[in-house]
Amino acid sequence: MDDKLPKNGEKTEMPSISKGKTGLAVFVTLSVLYFFSIFHRVGTASIATNLVTDFSTDNSVLGLMSGMYFYSYAAAQIPVGIMLDKIGTRKTLTILGLLASCGNLIFSLSPTIPVLALGRGLIGFGVGGFYVSALKALAVGYNPKRYATLTGVLTSIGHLGGVAASSPLALLTLFLNWREAFLIIFLLMFFFVVVAWFVTKNSDDNLIKGNIRIREDFRKIFSNSQLLKIASVPFFVYGAFVSFQGLWAGPFLMTVYEMSKANASLFFMFISIGFMVAFPLAGIISDKMNRKKPVLLTGIILSLIFWLVMSIFGGALESYQLLALLAFLGISYGITCIFLTIPATLFPLEISGSAIASLNIFNFIGGGFFQYLMGFIIDSTHQTGNEFFSYQIIFAICTLGIVFSLVTSLLFKENSRTEKETADNETAT
């Protein structure tokens, strides 16, 4: 591989890490680590009532504490992008994985809400590198014709963490307390961080880490008008999605529909199932079309339908209707999630890690904002005897935010890296 960075739009031939057992081991390891990222992201929904009881807190404080994951995740993105482009996936994953493991241990043993928030924040910052590392590895090591497909498969495998953090976690806490359950997760995650150090040893540390000019590169990224046009998608669409799935879906089902904790967790598990089905299909369709915008717009429109229906009818649904709508929410975001593959088509691969991470910032600023906002609305607008009223306001706000995302996304003009680099990557598998 030429050590020089491409000039004047030239593309450097990329090495492949996708062949043989090494490629499979790297792919599986990245998927498992992302599993833990998603588990921590949404796991608080299953233990929300336990936390309120154990720490004698209210919904606003709970939302702020849970949101620490998202704020610290967002804060991690720029450092993560730089680390990936400078030192490679192996070292980045190990450093951040150890930090996340420490946060998990603190969270499990925390005696107070501030310490709980500290642990949650360390988890968020640590796992903040897992997904971006995976996308970087896929972008530089695999045929770009398969990028969206592989991203969809990896993401769906990772979102098994959302399934595990719903009904299985709720059932586990019926036999163990929530602290013991998260200690088990700590041990498992630490083990796979160690595994990652070994299996990624000879995979992508020698991939492009170019002599990037940090200031110039980030100026290029954040001045890109096309990237800014889709930045509202992670903030509003993802922010609303993950805040509902990751914290407030459980309380919504238990208060409005008077479900038990076990039944509620079973219901919102269908969000993850819907996502896991939709995203790989969205990736395959995107790769077949060699386009992302039509897929993105379809997902946003479906998301809009969900929030609009919930804002009108969400308080009086039959069980089968509620299950279908929760699965529909997962499907809609699974399709919308194609936006995460767009940065790799807008920028040179040498700064693809930084570009992906930069867009990812908006995901977690949105997630943190909406988790707190939803808790604040529930506390400030609660009406005894009309439990749905607070959630109806939340659903209406989410609807308006997604309308804004749809408008800005309509203005987006996509660029296909695949078309430009296919000739250089035909031999990659």
C-alpha cells in the first residue's frame, strides 16, 4: 500500500482484513463489544423502578443520571475518531474497553446517585469507541459494495444487547438484585475486552492511520453542508428512539397500561427485534441500489408515523396493537439507521473514523437531551387518573422533531464512495 495520502481526489488502494479466520474473528469481536454498548444503553429501562426505589429519587433525576451515558458517549466521539485514525482499532478498543469496565464496576457498587452517574458516564465514554471502531474497520478493510450490508449485520448482532437488556435482564433481577446482575455484565465485558486485544492484534493496526492534520480535518468535516443536513436525524430520530427504548418505555407500559415489570420488558423487547430485522435488510437494499437517501427517507417517514400514531392513540391500544407498534418503532429506526454509513461516502477513508464519530456526536447529545426532557415532562405534567397525558406531550414533541429531520434530509445530496472505489476494491471480499 502506498504510504502517501491520496491527493486531488485520488484513492489509495485499501488492504482487506475481511479474508479468512482473522476477518471473522475481528467481525465477531466487534459485534460482541457493540452488544455490551447497546445493553448498557437501554438496560436502565428494565431497572428504572428499582433505581427510583433504592435511591429515593424522582424521574427528572433518573433521566439526568441515565443521560450521563449519552453525554459522555458524545464527548468521546472526537477523541475516538482521532485515536482510530492515529493508533488503530486494537489500542483504541482496549483503552476504552478498560474504561467502560471500570465504569460498569462503579455503577454496580455505587452507594449514591452521583456515584451511579459517574459510573454511567464512564461506561458511556468507554463504549463510545466500540461502534465507531467497527464502522472504521468495515470502511477500510472490506469491499465498499458490501459496506452497508456488513454494517447492518454487525449492528443487528449488537442489538441483541437490547433484547438481553429487556425481558432477560428483568427476569434476572427477579432472582438477583440489579447490582449483582450488572456485576455479571462487568465480568463478561472485561473478558471480551481482553479477547479483543488478542484477536485484533494483526488485523487493522496497520491500516490507514495517516498523518492527519487534526484541525484541518475537523474543519473539513464540520463545514461539510451535506453532513450538517443529516445531523438532525441522529439528534431527533435517534434521540427520541433511544430515550423511549432505553429508559421510558418501561415506565410508560407499567403506568399507562398497568403492566408488571416482566410483561413490560417483554413488550419493549419487540423494539430491538424490529430493529434487528430491519437494519440488515436496509443495508442490503442500499447496497443493491447503490444509494442511501431513499432508504433514509423511508425510515424517517416510518418513524414519523409511529410517533404521530402514539401521540393520538397511544393511551388506548389493544395488546396486539401495542406489540405491533413497538416492533414498528424498531423497524422504522432500523431503516433510518442507514445514515450511519453516509460519512464514509462523504470523506476520504483516511479520516473516515473522525467523520463517523463526528456525526455520532449528534446521536448521543440527542439521547441525553431527550432522556432528561422526557423525565422532566413526566414530573411536571403528571395528572392523577390520566397517566397518558404526560406521554402524549412527549410523543407530540418527538413528532415535531422528526418532521424537522425529514425536511433537512430532503435537502441532502448523497455521494457514492462505492462508485469511486469499486475498481480499487474488487478483489476485497
